[in-house]
Amino acid sequence: MSRGPELIVTEKENAARRIAEILSGGAAETERRNGVNVYRWGGKRCIGLSGHVVGVDFPPEYSDWRDVEPAELVDAPIVTEPTQENIVAALRRLARNASRVIIATDYDREGELIGKEAYELVREVNDEAPVDRVRFSSITEREVKDAFDDPDEIDFDLAAAGEARQAIDLVWGAALTRFLSLSARQLGDDFISVGRVQGPTLKLLVDREREIQAFDPESYWELFGELSKKATGAGSGGEFEAQYFYVDVDGTEAERVWDGPTAETLADALRAADGAEVDDVNRRTRTDDPPAPFNTTQFIRAAGSLGYSAQRAMSLAEDLYTAGFVSYPRTDNTVYPDDLDPRELLEAFRGTRFGDDAESLLSQESIEPTEGDEETTDHPPIHPTGELPDASELSDDEWEIYELVVRRFFATCAPAATWEHLRVVALADGEASRIGAEADPRAALREHDGDVEGDVETTGTPSLVADGGLRLKANGKRLLEAGYHEVYPYVSSKETIVPDVEAGERLDLGERRLEAKETQPPRRYGQSRLIEKMEELGIGTKATRHHTIEKLYDRGYVESDPPRPTRLAEAVVEAAEKFAEPIVSEGMTAQLERDMAAIASGEKDYDEVTDESRELLETIFEELADSREEIGDHLQESLKADKTLGPCPECDSQLLVRKSRYGSYFVGCDGYPNCEYTLPLPSTGKPLLLDETCEEHDLHQVKMLAGRKTFVHGCPQCKADAADEADDEVIGDCPECGETEGGELAIKQLRNGSRLVGCTRYPDCDYSLPLPRRGEIEVTDERCGEHDLPHLRVHSGDEPWELGCPICNYREYRARREGSELEVIEGIGEKTAEKLREAGVEDVGSLKDAEPDELADEVDGVGPDTVRDWQAKAD
DNA sequence: GCAAGGTC
């Protein structure tokens, strides 16, 4: 009997390629099976999966939402089916005659489950070959070879922990999602979802919004004075700003004065001062340690401060990873593995544009990279691979992100920075003490009347004025050693200069200011702050948190950026808090983590944990049964509130944003069909109702979200009125019907806010040319010789610009677009455009000429319908 | 068509 090949299975294609390279010493060849790369050398084959290639679901008889009571899902069977047919087929073919199978998926819980899934697929076709498991934390020669020299077994308990998570997530998510959707009669694309991760994430946002809405601002005052060293013969002294402070009842310093009259008295006192004397000088040196290596969350946060959304940052990092320039971007690890030699990696940057920084780091006697708190087994922290891109290979955004990763790695190898902090306290004297003594110290306190901060009872009296005068303080900091700031410009190293002064020194007191301020509500979570918070609470994973946020947008739960929850989101959270609390609580994940740990250690098993979870969900459904209508009504009201613009001018109902049969948006009356009042909306983008309303019509302003083409439309009634009032301005003959029918071209303002040059015989003749949305259009005396039309000039911004003859302008626009980059088409990103160019499609023009089926065959992950969709958009 | 988790 001939021995078949050994089969190695990895979690992803990239890992398969690199492992094959390492184990074969570079001799592996690539062949395609079912459109999947298989690496072969000697008696070995290596195939990469694409994460989970099978998925859990309910059997088909449960798939109709209307025929199945959501509660039935609680005890429904769960089946596992292939989701990536081609990869599953390739794996089966290879497994059939394999003599041995080695599972080399990622070294984490989900990797163990993916490995077990591969094992099951292998066993379907081959019940003899031994199946081993190898584990390594990073794909380096030493780790991989060590792992393959000493193979282990699949940890079925650990995999079962992952399976329990799958089952619980499916059952809770599907049952409650269907319940909410059915109760609100939202069954189309606009179903109402909840889940173990999206639930608590949404509640974070809703809770913050509740705090903001409940916030009651308080007034307070702060005082400032401009101090300066007295000019001496040797040179002029520096000026610096100092702030008034007093000593609170508990002995701490306080700057905010919570009472207006008291603040005024103190300001009078400060104005009466004729100078200040330095009372105390305090110098301290502080070290400022370099940052820890990047995990996914901290990477997203740093990219966020450069203006990238979480989604965009991850997509760019994935591109850089696939191209081989940075390591795997999905990781929780903040400790470099032992086999990452920082010196060696720094040397790879010699002679590049990072060369000087790399050299200066290499000149250190020893390099001890920083470490974060989290050390995991799956992947190393995100770092450059040492494979160097040519700047021209990367888009501007990719380069910026690449540089961030390189510089972060540099920073982790760099020395700490040191700062000198200088704190100066001076007393504003002269008449200040006498006048200041007139201020009521108790009134300065926030809690003085006992009701502001609840039951905080304050006793004692603060000291508003010191013996020698009004206290002023200034804090300066100077960078003594730049340390890692030299190589990592993304965190501020700004200095605040306070000049050297000595105790007892007299200072001039210049301008004095009393500033009235208000306490501010808490800020909304930004995307990266939200991801940090999710990580803190343990919800979601490094690979999914940014997707969860995208999902909240897709479901209509949040809008704009930073994400703001809609009324629908509030209603979903309210309903869940009342009837299905676990689904919006981070506690559910915490419990699940405990249960999974118990399964992994063998204390519990899959059935025990999933049965227990089903029982809890069962009781929740018992409660829900009676409240179905109540919940549904509230959800529907909230959905309507999210779409409500304001009062209808023709009846007592409200105007709503509606969607036409053709998928376009318009404004219609809630009283339809009794009231048929409508207003049009622009044809591009998805409408978002802003908080601001139109003073004249009491309607919410409308913003049209359309990616880079997003714009504020304003009040749709105002736009329609403006169009009704504007007279069409005739500029020449219609080229289509001017001679035969006498049609003329005119500049027209449409009721949906757009403008065009169109035929006066519309709709009999629909000849039209586009015009820009913004700016005033001037008809000049100059005429186009070819089309006999006047040149147009557009007044927007500071400088008017020449649009010229509208026909020539449109022709040029078309030509530019035809020859322009593929990326102008919605849905084509940089990666897809690159793939298209490889297939010989260089620009929009050649995309339009392409045969959809042929092109789809040539480009991975693109179907003929997608091509047709692009072609339609190109027109 | 539901979730969350992989991967792209």
C-alpha cells in the first residue's frame, strides 16, 4: 500500500504559504485546487483555510420567520454546514488519501475550534490517518520547526468551549432578533437585531446619551493673570499665564469658583493687585516611558487620532499585512516574542527614509523593547516585518499607516523621555488681600447650598485668599531628553514655558481675566474610545469589535461620527433592559467566559452549559409573551420618530422621510393617503436628520450621507420653495429639439435642490446637462463658438471659477471620468482597483467595455453581477 | 433574512 502525502492545515492562506516556505526550505510549489492554493513539496501538502469554513445554523424548517415562533428556536436543533464550499471541497480531496494530517491553526480558542472543524471534515473521508495538532505563537523558522518536531493532540475540550459559544450566540441572537423584528413588523432588510456583543455595545452608547440628555450644566468662574519676570538689564523676562486657586475645605487646591458675585469680588481683588511675589517654586524631573507594542485596539486608537475610522484603519492594516509589510493585525498581544530580535529588525531600515532614526536607536548600548500587560499565544504585537515597501507601491493612506506601525515599533525600542516640571506659586498682593477678604468663602463652593451635589454636606470654610495675597499658580514643563519622541511624533511633546524664578522674586502682573464657564456634559464615545471600552469590558474580540460598530450603523442604531444612537436604539435597549437584560449586559459575556473556561478545563461539558443557557432564555420568553404588542408599538413609534422631520403644512400629521418603490428617498406625510403632501430629496445618498430645525418651517435639516460626496441639503421645504420662486433663465437653443420644435435651454433650479441646464420642453424633451450644487451661477457675455451657448461662471467660496460652455464642460467631465481612476466608482476600493488593473482594466472607460462574465472569471471575489453594477454606476 | 467568530 502506498503511503499518501502528509497534509498540513492552517487557518489562513498567508500562514499556509509561509509555513510551506519554512518547512520546505523555499522549495514548495503552488498548485490550485478548486480555486484554492495548495503548497506541495516532497510528500507534503499544505492548505490554508479562511477561518471557519463551516458554520452553525438551524435546520431549514426553522428558516421562515413567520412560520416559527421565536421561542421555538430555544430548543431547536443546531446543524453545522460548510460555508466555504470550495475550500471544504479542496480539503476533502486532499484528506482522502492523506497518510497523516497536521492541524496548524492559530494558537487560541477559536483556532482550536477551526482545527476541530477541519478534523471533522477529514474524518468524513478518511478515518485512519492520524491527526496531530501543532502550536506556535508566531510564524518564524524556529517556532514552526520546534512545533512540528514535537506535535501534540487537538484539545477537544477547548474546541467544545468554542462550540458552546457558537450555540449560545446563535440561539439568543436569532430568537430575540426574530422576536423584536416580528413584534415591530420589521421583516425586510430593516429587521431589529440584538446579540451578546452588539447589545451591550449599544447600551454603552445609549447610556452615555442618557447622561448627556439628563445633564444640567452649572456655571462657574475661573481667574487668570499674566505674570512676567521684571525686565532686567541682562535681558527681558518671559511672560507666562497663571491661574487663581484657593484652598478647599479638604485642603486640596480648587480653581473653579461656583458663585458669580464671589468671583466678581475676587476679580476686583486681582485687578487691584499691583504685582506678585513668588511664594514657592517646585522643580521635579519626570520620566515619560515609551509606549507598549501595538495590539489591535491601541493601533486603532492611534490611527483614529490620525483621522481614520476603526474600519478604515483595519482595512489598511490588512492590506499591508497581505502585502507582507506588517505582521498580522488582529492581536491582543502587547509583548514581543523572544525570537523577535529588535536589533535585527532595526537594521532592516538602514538606508531607508527611516534610516536616521533606525541608526540612532541602534547606537544604544542595549535595546530592551517595552512590554504591555497582555501576553498571548496567538500572534505577536503588530510590527513591521522588515520587508520594505517602496513608497510608490502604497497609497498615501497605506503609507501613513505603515509609517505609524514602523514608528510605533521604533518607539518601543527607544529610551524614555524626561521632562522637567516647574511649578510656581505667586501671591498677587497690594490691595488684593483687603478686597479679596470681602468675598464670601462659603459661596465659592459648589456644594454650599447643600442641594447641588445631593447629600454631600460640607463643613468648614475654604481659604480664598492667603495671608500675602491672592494665590496664582503656573505649571511649566520642558523636555530635557526627547527620548522616544524623536522617533514617534504622534504623541505631543509640546512644552509649556515658565521662566526660572526664585522664591521672593517680584513679578509684574499684566492682563487679568475673569472667565465665565459651564460644566460640560460627558462626551460621546468616539469609535476608538468605544473599542477600548469594549476591550475593557471583555466584549467582542480584536477581530470583530470594529465590525460590531459597523453593524450598529447598518441596523440604523447609530448615525454620524462619533456614533449617536437613534430613537430605535433607545427603544431596543429599553425593551431589552425590561425583559431580556442579559442581552444588553456585559455580564453575559463574563458568564460565558467562565463557562467556557470550565468546559476547557473539563469541569463542565458542552451540554451542561448550553442547557443552562437555554433554560434562562426560556424564562425570558415566558415573560416576553405578554408584552409582545407593547414592545412592538414602542419600537414602531421610535422608528417613526427617527424619520420625522416636523409638522405637515397641509394637515395635522407629521412629515416623514420615506422610500419610494424605486428605492429613492422623499418626504411624505404620515397622514397619507388622506394627505398627499410630498417634498423631494436629492437623488444621491441616504438622508440623515440633523438636530437643528428650520426656523421658518420647523422641519429638521437634512444631510445626505454619500461617502466622500456627503453634503447638507438643509430644509427640504426651503429648497422646494426656492425652486418654485426661481425663474428659469434661457441661455440658448436646445441641441436636440431647438430646430424642430423650438425647444430652448435654460438654467433650472429643481425642487430637490439640484440644478441643471435643461430643455424648456421638459418632459417632452429630456435633454439636460449637470450643474454644480453650490454657488451662484453667472451667465457671461462670452459665447462658445461650437455650441452657441454663453460661458458660465460659478461664484462659490472666495474665487469664482469658470465653468465655460455647459456642453463642453459636460463633455470634458465625461472624458475625465472615462479615463479616470477606477476608484471613483462606489464599491471599488484600492484593493479591488488593483486587482482590476492586473486583469488589464485600467480605467472607467475600459471597465465599461469589459465583458462582465469574462472579467468576473479573471478577478477573485468578483461576480458578473458586481461588474454589471459597476458598469451601471459608471454610466 | 437572525449572532459572533474566524478571514478578505
